[in-house]
Amino acid sequence: MFAFKYVPEAHNRHVLKVKASPIIIGPMVHTLSERDEFASRLKKALAEQGIPDRGQGVHLKNLTGVTPKAASKWLNAESMPGQSKLVLIAKGLNVRAEWLRFGTGPMRENSKNELVFHEAEFVDGDAPLREDEVEIPYFREVEMAAGDGRTQVIENHGAYMRFSLPRLARAGVDPKQAACATVTGDSMEPAIFDGSPIGIDKSCRHIIDGKIYALDHGGMLRVKRLYRLPLNRMRVVSDNHIEYPEEVYTLGDPDAPKIIGRVFWWEVFA
């Protein structure tokens, strides 16, 4: 069991602001490989629901309200659905939208291999830590002392999360390198929703393609998927890519986000 504790002066729902950056490229163009892999996962999910090949397009049409031609394009890897249609398909086929879109994590929500838990206990007061618990610090975004509206990302030791030591061990995270934050905004939906707390492994700052990271971007706390590119560049990708186009930066540039650590856990509210 894990729990959160906030001191009054540190209780701020605007801990983490996830916003689109002004440095963007155009809408994402899916590669042939991405479309092929998505179509394969889509067909697998349909088949496991007992939908025969000839009825798959009709089933997708009924789930999403698109035309048969549009549904056929998804199945034939000619295109991919937008965010809202993707969520409808995932819900109708009882699979995780993140798995359907990216192929990451388990196919369904109840897998024991996914470090996403559905029960949290929020506590007040100074209840003592159990032997199998540890307190991890909280990252948040605060206004700088100059008062000019600029912000900075700080590790606020006045607020913390209680986390199970065995769960940290299963995730391979050193308790001394663990931290937490709260997501505000919908840029990472449907994987991480507005208000979800996240766990961060500060020791993991190297990019593993497709994994989610907490970033310090010029004083803004952001949560994004990262991908490596040639010439020491990286892609910064939101799951809600329709509203938040992907961004490309050269690592080490002054305008590039700094990696705080990899997000190894997030809360899903049932």
C-alpha cells in the first residue's frame, strides 16, 4: 500500500503543467511500419473478441461511426484513427488504448506486469512509516523569486508520497532515486489522465524509445514519450498527438528539455 501526504503550504493542484510547446513540427505522419503494426494489433484485438475477418470493418464502423471505407483503411494499414476514435475502439474491444496505439505494456488493464495501480490511500497527519514503506519527494513547478512570471522546477521536500519498498524493488528503482509529481492536462491521454500522480526514476535519463519521461523544459514540468533520432536529436511525443503535435530537439541545445527521469509508475483512477 502506498499513500500521499501533503503539508498545507505545499498542496497545489497545479504541480505539473503539461502544455504544448511553441517549437513544434506539423501533424504526425505515420510511417508504413507504424500503420502495419497498428493494423496487426487491431486485427488481433478483433479476433480475440470473436469478430471474423469479413465482419471486422462493420464492427469498427459500429464502434466509431466512421464509414466502411475509413474502417477498411485502418485494417489495411493505409491510415490510423485519431485520438477520439482510438479510445472508442480500445473501449469496445476491451484493450488498453496505449497498447493499441503504441504496442507498449500489456494488452489489457489487468495484467500483473504493468506498474499501474488502481487503489490509493490519501492520508493526513503524521502516521509513522511502516517498515516496508519509504517517502519519496515531490517535484513541482514554482514561480521564481524575481516575480517576473518565470517558473522553475524544484524538488519540494515539504510534500511527499509514501511508496511501497517491494514495489520499488520490482520496478528496479533505487528509493534514493525515486520522486513523484502530478500531471495536469490531457496531452498524455489516454495513457495518463489529468490529475494522475506519477513516479519518476531519476537515475534513468537515457532515452529508451517509446518510454515516458518527466522533463524540465525551461522551468515547465512536462511528461512525454521520447524517441532517439540521428544527429543527436530526439522526438518529444504526446499520446494526444491530435491536439499536441510532436516536437524535435537537438540534445544539449539551450531550448531542449532536460530529462528529469523515466516515469515508471502512474495512477489510473477507476
